Amino acid sequence: MTKKFTALLWLERGLWVVGIALALWCAAVVFEARHVRNLPVPPPQAAVLPGDVSDGAPRPPTAVPPGTWVARLEAPGINLEATVLEGTSDATLARAAGHIEDTAFPGGAGNVGIAGHRDTTFRPVRRIKIGDPLVLTTAGHIYRYRVTNTSIVLPQDVSVLDPTDHPTLTLVTCYPFHFIGHAPKRFIVSADLVGETSRPAAPVPPG
């Protein structure tokens, strides 16, 4: 067995090991993302958002730790269902949509910003249209929005996340949707609140 053949054999084995490791890592990422997407909505008593308090529920803290469950986002017209976690770190956006720091929380006045990757969580957003409904469900409430505008902006144009004088929801993802690598622009979905209802507290089992 020549040295060249031995080197090629070890190279082949090394590539197999790397390939298996990558496959296992990808499977773990997909499994984790699917698990997070299917997390249930907590009962009203477990509200963690400032301003999202149902009758009889304890008042949540004013600060929400990164990675905390925030809401469930749904867009029935495009079959979008996503869990929203607090923050927009790489680890958070790899698993779910992320509530953008320093924007309003659901239930508060102003502009709620939510970001998601265009090729995973927010893949269906490419099909969204003006007039489509959006539903944001928190532990204590169900907030219903209607899409009023879509736009394409540069990454440094953060004015789309400016506070508003009425309850709004802004979705942010990268654009173009089919771009390979880091996309140069951002696709923005703007929606106005059109209604909200409180989620009933779960009945207390007899003791």
C-alpha cells in the first residue's frame, strides 16, 4: 500500500466523519426548530409580557429575558405559523421568529417588531398581500392585525421600527427571498391592530 493510497484512504474517512457530523447537526437544528414552532401557548396565568395581563393574573416583570416565549404568530392566508421568542440573536432566529429589542410588546402601545429568516421561519412571507390577516396570540390575549403595506428597504433604514401613535405590527425579513448568501435588503410587512380579545383563564381543577 503506497503512502499516496494511505493518505487518500484517511482523507476519505475524514470526509465521511465530517459529512456525518454535519448531517447530525442539521438534523438537530431542524428538530429544535420544529419543537420550538410547536410550543403551546401558555395559560393566561403564565403571562410574562408587560401590559399583557388578564383578570386575576399576576403582573409580569417589565424586562423579558432573551429567549423567553413571547407569542405565537399566525398568518392564515399564507400558512404561516411561528413561535416568537424574545430577542434577535443568531441562536434565537435559528429556532424561531424573534421579538426585536426596544420595540413595543404585544399589548402595549406602539410598534411591535418581529424578525425572522426568509429561508426558514418566514419563508411564507414572500406570498403575503395587503389586506391579509395576522394573528398574534400571547398568554393573555389574542391580537388581530390587518396588513396595510409591504416595502423593501436597506438594512440601515430602521425607521420602519419607529414608535407609532397606534398599535401596529412590523415583520422584518431579508430580501431578495432567493438570494444566495447575506441578502442586501429587507422586506417589511406593516399591519394595524383591528381587534383583540382576552384569553379565558383555565379552570382550576377541584382540590
